[in-house]
Amino acid sequence: MRNPIHVLKSLEEKASVSNYKYERLYRNLYNPEFYLLAYANIAKSQGSMTQGVDGQTLDNMSLPRINRIIESIRNRTYQPKPAKRKYIPKKNGKLRPLGITSTDDKLVQEVVRMILEAIYEPTFSDNSHGFRPKRSCHTALKEIVTLFTGAKWIIEGDIKACFDSFDHHITIQLLRKRIKDEAFISLMWKFLRAGYMEQWTYHETYSGSPQGSGVSPILANIYLNELDEFMARMKKSFDKGDTRSRKVHKDHDKVRWAYRKAQKNLEIERTEANLAAFKEARKVMLSTPHLDEMDENYKRLQYNRYADDFLISITGSKQDAENIKEQVKIFLKDKLNLTMSEEKTHVTHSSEKVRYLGYDIRISRSQDTKRTKKGLQRVWYGKVQLYMPKEKWIAKLHEYGAFKIKKDENGKEIWKPLHRGALMPLDDVAIISKYNSEIRGLYNYYRLAINVCNLGKFHSIMRGSCLKTLAAKYNSSVMKMYKKYRSVKGDFGADYKTKSGTKRCEFYNEGFRRNNNIAPEFVDIMPKYRGQIKPNSLAGRLKSGQCEMCGANPVKVYMHHVKRLKDLNADNEFDELMLLKRRKSLALCPKCYEEAKTKSLKL
């Protein structure tokens, strides 16, 4: 069997040829090496231990199980099982449907996802940032900061029930543009029409991309790439002029003359009246643009998309923005059978804040000056500014149950930290680490905001909540807990022992400075494909044919999985071995696997 890495690279190399059509893709699904690679990818997620409608998880993974899947693929009897539907809360209080796919279907979908990603990823637009390697919300926001400078109008794009509205026929038509393999297309039909189970009742799916499935993100990008290409064509036709006109603003000469007159009068006689007149003239001059911004011969359109959310910036008139909005609406309806939400799609002046990816975005109109090598300049005018909304970190405090709001006799709000009873059974280090991870998580996401320093109040409430949780755990007071855990530097933390000695877990005290760095570790983590299977990898251990408990070799190996290491009690040899190896899986022979099922914790 061909190495799957070589296959994916070969597919990727041909992606740049626009008229090339891929044939015989379906045969790659006969390759067990693809499934071993897929198995290694999905095993990293805790969702791999979530049961689908068939009640199975990643536990009990084996080569015979993979071979059974391949055989059903080969003889065309493979049929994806319906997804088990659950609902998760959205930020607006509504519920989002989520489909939990069965484990065997996850393996097949991961193989299909890798194939589709190799074919389509090189052709996707640079303005698309969702569900793509080395891209994230932060890369989308950084692009906006760079490209939206000086824009006058912003179109907030919202597609009504986007993922639930994808037309299956259009999806297949788009796939057929590059794929000439009806067996592979037939498999995609099966995924789209698999349906879902809700309250043990089967429901068919006639439209939409199944949210929660492994192929849903790549199918969504293939579908919405048509919008990306449409916006690229529109930008090409809309953009006008090479540079903005250097025409001086009609009022600039007048206010500059008034300023110089006031300056001369002040030099002749320094009185309070002349000083006040000079300051007023200077204020008016600095607030008056030097150049006329309304240049009819200069127009620009910029576009940015993350999943089904997109922004369009217009350097031009409001009528231009309204026309663009209407054209996008018509394209979505006629070509993609999608409906733009009239309630949520707005044309907003760039000086007003626009909510996108959890940030508030606006174009600065600040007339403040800064002395540079060229003299006093309005360096902030026209720059894109990112803000962290206050309600975001307040909502996090409510979500954690870390505080309450009271009002005094004058009606003034008083914020009081609360202890978190759910964390009290944990040890001290785990409690502090939990708070640290929550603080760092929020800070890492909003570190691009110019007002990220406002998280200081969030930190203060979380700090008080942590001390109150420790105090409630030991039936003590906050002051006693602080004195007990206080460090030399003045903050608090807890000691813990390691093989290398005693270490200390300090409560977060690293500040909240703005950080514009978009390093690789800050973008979405995607699977790294390696050219060969290493012996200690999941796939290597599965293929080894050696039981990691009794040492039997060669045998049929079954992988035993648990969801979290911290939930193991070490009351049997299987749990002890997993804790010793720091692994959530064991390769076991049939006899040891049956014994592990009865002794080890199953989640």
C-alpha cells in the first residue's frame, strides 16, 4: 500500500492545475495506512470517547475493526450511521444543534477530510480563515487591521442558518468540478443524507452540512469559496485609482491662515486673550483634514471571512456600500441558495463599532497628533482599532459563577467574588491551575485588543474567588488562606512535588499587555502528517502485535482508551500502567483487554 503522505502530497501538487480533474480517489479508502493516520488524528480529541448512536467509542480499536470498515467500503455496503443530535448553548442564549458521529464514521470521514483538504486547500482564498491550517480568528483580525485601514463603510455579513441551509445538489456540483469519481461522489451523498437521531427518532436531512462531522468544515469552505471568488471578481471591478488624490481640503487653507495669524499675534503680544485665540485656532487646524478624503477617482473594497461570518470594507460612498450589499445578497440567493439576514446585515460607518469574532472593530477618527521625523502628524487617523467588549469578560464571570452583583442603599453596584463549590473537591494546585487556565484563555484570545488591560478587574474578581474557594474548602477565612499561601513576591500559590523536586504553582500575575504576535503556536493546531509510522505512535503500537501488559507477541492487538488520566484511580494494574506511561491508551491482547474492561475505569 502507498504511503498516505505521498498520496496527499501528490494530490496537493495537482491542485494548482485549474482544469485538472481527480479520478480514482475512492481506491484510497482501501488503504489501511490512511485509517491508521486518521486514528492517530482523532484520538487526540476527548470527543473520541463520546458514544454515537451505536454506543461505540475509540476503545476497542484494532486492525480487524479497520479491515471490516475497508471491506464494507470495497463492496459498497458502507452506510454512515445517523448522528446523535445534542444541543449546546450559543452566546445569544439560543441552542446550536450538534451531531455526534459514530466512531467508525469518524475514521472514514477523517480519511475523506484529508483527501479533500489536499485537493482544495491550495486553491482557497487568502481572505478565508476558518477551519484551515495555520489560520485562526487572530489571523483574520490581523488581516483586517492591515487591509481595512482608511475604510469609510463596513458591511456586516450574516447568512441566515448558513450551515443548515447548504444545498446538497450545489455541494455535489461543486465537488464534481474537480472530482471525476462517481464512487467517491456517492460516498459524499451518503454523508450528506445520513440524517440524525433525536430522542431516538430518526430524521432525514435534505439540506445543510452536518455540524459535528469530520467533513463538515472542509465542505463548508468548498461551498463558501464560491462567495470568496465572487468577492475577488467584485473587488477587481470595484477598485479604482492607484493613489488617493492629493487635493487639499477646501477649509484647510482658511483655518491654517487663521492659525498663523493667531500665532503672529501671540508673538507680538503675549496676552491671555491672544493665548486663548492661538489655542483655539490650533485646535481647529488640527481637527481639519489636510486632504480631501472624498476622491471619486479612488475606491477600494476589502473582504474577510471566517466560516460563515464575513466583513466587507468600502472606501467610497454609502451608496457604493449599499450596492455591494445588494449584489452579495443576489449572488448568495441565486448561485448558492443562501439567504442573507436583513436584520443582522448592516452598512455601518467605519467610525462606529462593528462586532466580529468577539471583538469590536472601528476605524479611528482621532485627530490626536504625534511628533515624528516629518513633524506633527495624525498617526492614528484611519487606523483599525480592536476592542474587547466589556460584556465578554463579565459573561465569563457569570459562566464560572465566580461573582455576584449587589446594590447598596444608593443603588451603586458592588461586585463580590464567590467561592466555586464544584472546585472544592480538587487539590489546591488543581484549583489554582483551573483559575490560571481560565484567565490565560480569555487573555490569549483578546490580547490583540487595545483595551485588553481592562482584564485587570476580571483578574481581581477571579483572584478573590480563588481565595474564597480555598477558604470554603478548609472552613477558614480568606485572610488566613492568603497568609498560608503567600509568596515572597506578595502573591499566592501552592507547592507540589515532582521527580526533579518541589515546584510552585503561582496564581496568574503576568499582567495583560497587548500582544500582536501571531506566532505558529497561536494559530489553529492542525494534524502534522509524518512520512512514516513511529513504533511508539498509536498506529505503530496497534500494528506491533504486542500486548503492553503481558508482553504476548504476536497477537491481535486491541486498543484500550480512557477519556482522562486524572480520572484513573490506580486501583488495578491497567490504570497503574497508564499512569506510569502517562498514556490514555494501552495496546492489549484479547485476554488482557477483556480483563481491563472489567477492572479499569471506563468513560
